[in-house]
Amino acid sequence: MEYAKDEFFKIRYNTKLNRFQMKKEAWTSRICEKIKAHKLITTVILAFLVFSTINIIMICNFMKILQSI
């Protein structure tokens, strides 16, 4: 029963303070929750990053072609 309660409420006993404390969320889980909540903004940002990377690669390749002429 104690194991189930600890896992459900994410409560841990802090021996230094002599009391129960809530388990802190990891930063990765907070980011995942924000991504799930804001799918449109995440999609727009991801598309912007992908297209910016493709644009830089294409400009570099074009410069190499101009230098070889």
C-alpha cells in the first residue's frame, strides 16, 4: 500500500527536514508537457528550423559551385 501511495502521489520522505515532500519534475518532462499542449507552435518552430537549415546548406552548395567555375 505504501508503494502504491508513493508512486501515485510522487511523495518522498525527506530525512533532513523530517517531513514528506513532493517529488520534483524533471525538466525534460516539463518540456514534453509543453510540446503536447502547444502542438501548433511546436510544429511552426520545428518547420522554421528545418527550412533554415536547408536554406543554409543550399547557399553553401551554391557558393561552392560558383567557386568551381
